[in-house]
Amino acid sequence: MGSFARALEDFFTLHHLALPTDQAERLAAGRRQRRIEAVPEPLRQAVVAFNASRMRAQDRASRAGTRPRSNHTLETALATLRDLAVFLVDDRDKNTWALVDVHDVEAFLSTLPKGRKRRLTVLRQFFRFARSQKMLLVDPTRELVAKETNGFRGQTLALDQQRELFRRWTTDKHVHPHEAVMGMLALLHGASSSEMRILKTDDIDQQAHTVRLGKRPHPVPLDPASWTVLLRCLAHREAWRTDNPHVTVTKGTKAGRSPASTSYLSHVLDDCGFPPRTIRSTRLVDLVNTMDPKLVPAAFGMDPQATLIYLADHVDPGRLPEH
């Protein structure tokens, strides 16, 4: 019901039959409030003050035209603080932030090792704020480190798996066009889910057989197989009779102009048995190993150092630049 209401709103606002509402902001405010209310009462006031400070910063950034924190970022931070507060009260028997020490924070972080770096970032921001507001004397996160080893730890596809996927997406007419185009662009051109999500028909050059993907500085030329799969996806989109400018159009977005949801894109490749990240990583690792590693992030519009660290475990050490 919610997705239908959003699609209906998009349709009316697109055709100037209604003014856009603040529905998304009201829903985000409700999610933030529920997270705050779940914080045990003795520790809640500090979280309320921290949230108010972040909301003011978001408003200032929006007015200044800089990059404000997204609602998702703000909600994730509140969820982390909620979990910490519950942990302190239930497991450490502490009901004031002034009593929190480094051992409490370390014990909390150890409950979810894979989320350590992300959670520690939020906790550092919160405790710096709390110390500036005289809520505590010592920042318990000051001496903590993320303790995450650098390097890509994900999976890549074997050659026979790549061939099997290529045949699936180019010969099996029963495969959904969205799966085929996203899979081919990830397998052969290293396209990410976010790049596919925002890809519009205006980004496609029908004469040159190229597409503009995300922040890449140059159009990406497509091979005949990828181009054929893309045309099949465009034919599928045409059948929707939609004004939505995006290549990937769903039942929920055909009446508006918004892109498909991140949740939809993250599950498009479920039927092939491999996640988008694994397929894309296979291509990136291969490119870094066969080309100059400095050229790959430049071609993909990515941060060079972050890309090399991300792929380090799967790259031939002799090919990595010294600096």
C-alpha cells in the first residue's frame, strides 16, 4: 500500500496535478523517534540532544548546498546508540553516560565484530558531542581502533562460473531482463548496483553503443552481447508505457520518476545464485591484475587508494604501486 501511494503521488506531482508532500521526511522523523524512545530512560536525554544537533547540522548543510547526512545515516546512528544504551543498562548495570569506560565500549563492539568499524565511528561522534556538552569527563572511545585488516575479503567467480552466467544472460529468454542487463554490465563492465539504479535512457548513446555509468569520466562502450541484453531491457521498459526516465522500471516506479529501490536492485540477481558484489568484484580484480592498477579507479570514477586497499588481497603484489 505504501509503494502504491508513493507511485500515485509521483504521478500527480509529475503531471502538475498536485504539490509534492513531505511524506518521506515525516516517515523518517517517525523512524528516528521510535529509535530514541527505545533508549532506556536514564540515557535517553543525551541521545535526544545528539539527534537534535545532527538535525541542525543536516539543515545547515541543506541550506548551504553542501552534502547533508542522509536520513538513513541519521537513523543508523540512532540505532547504534539505542543498542549501546540497552547493552549498558542490561549487561553492564550502568545508567549514566558518565560511568561508561573503554571496557564497556569494547565489550559492546565485540558483540558484532563485523560492524565494529561502522559502530565505532558513530560512538566516537556521540562521545565527542557528549564531552563537549559536559556530560562526561573522558571520551571512552579515544584510544580504541577499528582493528580491521585492510584488503578485499570478498569472493570472486571462477572462470567456468563466469561462462555459465554469460550463457544464462545471453541465451536464456526466461531470465528477467533486469537480471540479464545488471548481470552482464557487472560481469563485463564492473557496473555496481547504484550505477544501474540511476542509469537513465538519456545516458545511452544509440549510435555509439555506449552508456554513462555513475561518476565514470567517460562513456562505457558496450560489446555486442551487452548491447543486445540492454536493448531487451529497454523493450521491457517500453512495454510499461512509462514516463519514468530510468532504464530499470518496476511496477512501483512506472507511474513516477524515481529510481527502483535499492532493495529491489540488491535482489535482482538472486535467481542466478551470486550477489552483485561478487560478480562486480570479479571484474575489478581481473582489471587491476591485467592493467595498471592506477588506471582502473580513474576509469571507474573511484578513489584510487580506497580501490587498491579494497582489492589488495586478490591482486598480485608485484602489480601494486609503491605509493
